[in-house]
Amino acid sequence: MDQILYTIAQCCPLAAIGRTKFYELVANGEIPIKKIGRKSLVAADDLRRWAARLPSIEPTNTGRGQSRR
């Protein structure tokens, strides 16, 4: 069975962000958390949905690496 809930400490490296940024995203409502007693947990599906909503950056042609004529 795949893991369905993660602790905050587990989520940060998975999301490649720090703890402060993670809590900022939680406070802004971007990543929902579940509470079991005092423990905060994040559903794997919620973490995946957050990652899917992140904007993609299209590469731009800056001319770097190209020969000049």
C-alpha cells in the first residue's frame, strides 16, 4: 500500500521547499493539513494537487549560447 499521509518533516523534502515556506503555503490555504491530536499530516493527493497547480515557465530565447554573426 502506498503512503497516503505525510508528516510536515516528510513533505518538505518531497516538495523541495523549506519548513517556513511550507507553513506559509498552509496558512494561505494552498496546502490543506489534517490533524490527528496535535500531529499535522498532509494527504499525498493534496500534495500532488498543489504541485500540479504550480505554474510552468516557458523557456525564452535569450540568445545565450548561440554564435553571433
